[in-house]
Amino acid sequence: MSWTAAADLAAAVCILLGAVLALLASIGVLRMPDLLSRMHAATKPQVLGTVLVMTGVALRLRDPGVVGLLALVVVLQMATTVVASHMVGRASFRSGQVRRDLLVVDELSDGPAHEEPRGAP
Amino acid sequence: MSPVMRTRRDGTVRPARHRAVQPLSVAWLLLVWLALWGDVTPFLIVGGVLCAVLVSVVFPLPPIDLGSRIHPLPLLGVVVRFAVDVVRASVQVAGVVLRRRPVRNAVVAVDLETESDFITTLVASMLSLIPGSVVVEVRRSTHTLYLHVLDTPDASAADAFRRTALDLEQRVLRALPPRAAEADRRAR
Amino acid sequence: MTWVLVAAGAMLAVAAALLLVRLTVGPTILDRSVALDVLVAVTVCATALHVAHTGVTYVLPVLVVLAGCGLVGPVSVARYASRSDDLEAGAPEKRRGGAR
């Protein structure tokens, strides 16, 4: 087996796995009972799925000029997913839209009230 | 982390523009520029540096002080462990998604040891991508993270997760020890 | 290689359909923004599959822009919509009340 065939095989495996993870992420977003658990599904398998698909595409194209762009996509995806999930989670918690019956421990609501000075992140 | 202020001749106070051009951000912008062109030639590098300096001057950002020195080998360890954790996270969430049992969650407070905003941000971002947690709230004054932990059947599982988070912070601190702490250790 | 791409594309299409269901069902605007975020990621993956199929690389900067701008939607929604009526509608106890 030549190395191009091997690279193609690896690319196929990566792309398929990535697509499966993207599918799992969307099933999770549909099936999970409340917003905060949905966000777990939206952040983790989705990021790994993107990484795998980009790896697969890089292995398939085998063009050094493209690798930089694909790495940039992965880095941006990781950075933006984290920020977006944090913002959405914070907004949902602050608006009190949390299924308390699903929480075993809740140290944010049970803790002493704490006023953060305005302007703090 | 406030920008360096400068009093101008007419008495107004503005952030100093020239401080916005920092080597780290210029290097990052140059990398993005080269990635977009998909090629490395001397002409592209010169153009990229010019563009990066122009962007930093036109859109100034406050300087980022890492406030820590870098230990390459532990840093590599952190990165490898992080990659393994991302894969484990995906498998865990996939398992939770596919099983029929309803999921129980927890919101856990984790008091970080570090005083640095940079380390707090780094640990919070990494925790968002590793198994089990999404950062719900950050309290900057006490450096406390509130994490939503997926799939915790009881309180002991929540405690176990708190230890995982603190372990991660210790690993990050070993890789990027803050300068002041380093000096303390040497003085002792 | 072609059948792999077809299979992956089919899975991404199913994923997009499921996300559209969540996008329609809601119940709150935050759920919709999360679904939209994942939908952007699925779009990025699908476009990458197209690149792998044709070998045409000039679409790749579009992927960079999509990956970088995917956060604008959820962040601005979370920032500005945290006190809207839509959020109240999603709270479980009020949904059952039907007092609106």
C-alpha cells in the first residue's frame, strides 16, 4: 500500500468519525432535558468532530499551504465555542431558567449572596 | 488589566497608542496572515508585519501581561493531557446522550489557588472542553469558578470533579508558574 | 473515497435536520442560539467535505470566517436577551401555568 492510499484511508476514517460526532452532538442538543446539559453536547463532541473533519481534509488534500488555514479553523472553533457556551450558560443561570430537580449540588445558588462590583467580567 | 494611559498636551487622557503594538500580537497576526496566503516568502512576511502593525495601531487593545514564565516540558504535558481529555469528553457526552437513564447534574464551586486573571481564563477555557464541565459563572474577585458538571449521580461525584479541576490548575501552574511565586521560592 | 464523503454528508444532513427541530421547538431563545451555534459548526464541516471532494481550496477562508464569527450570534443573544419575555416562557413552572 502506497502512502497516498494510507493517507486516504486515514482521511476517510477521520471524516467519518467527525461526522458521527457532529451527529451525536445534534442528537444531544435535541434530547437533553435542559439547556445546561444541552450545552455539554453542543461544546464537546462538536469541537472534536470539527478537529477530526479538518484533519481528514488535510490528509486528503496533502497540500502544505492548506494546513495553516485548517489549523486556524480548529483554533478559532475551540476559542469561540468556549466563549459562546460560557455566555449562554451564564445568561440562562442568571435568568433562573435552570431545572433544579436535575441538580444534585448547587453551590452557586446555595452559597451566600455576593455582589460583584459592577464592571467585573 | 487596564491600558497604559497617557496625558496628551491638551489635557485629555487617552490610552497610549504605541503600547498597543506588542510583539506577541504582531506575531499572531503574522501567523494568521501567512496561513491565509498559504505560503511563506520574504515579501509576504514584510507585508504581514506591516499589516499587523497597522491593525494594532488602528485597533489598539490593552497589553496582555502573561505574568508567568514558560516551562516547555510541563507545557507539552498539559497539551497532551488536554488532547486526551477532549477525546474522553466526547466519548462521555456521547454515552450520556445515547443511554436512556435521565442525567443528574451539579453546580460546583471551585476556588482557584492562582491570583492571575490569565491563569483563571486559561483554566476556565480548558475546563469547558474537558469531560464533564461548562463554566457557568466566574467570580473574579475571589477567582472562583462555578462549573456545571454533567452526569454526577451524588455529591461525592461532585467532590471528585472538584479535585479533577484543581489538579488541572496545578498542572497549568507547573507549566506556567507565575513570576512572583518563582521569586519567592528562590528567596526562601 | 466518494462513498465515505456521501455517508459523512448524509450524517451531517441528519444532524442539521435535528438541529432545525431544536431551533424550531425552542423553548427559549437561548436554546435556539445554542442550536444555531452547532448548526454553524455543522456547516463548517459540510463545506470542508465539499473541499475534500473537489480539491478546490479557495473556499477555505470562508471556513475561517464562519468559525470565527460563529460566536457572535450566541454571545449577542445571551448579552441582550437575558430579560426578554421569551426566557420567562421557557421556565418550566410557567410553561405549565398557561396564564399568558
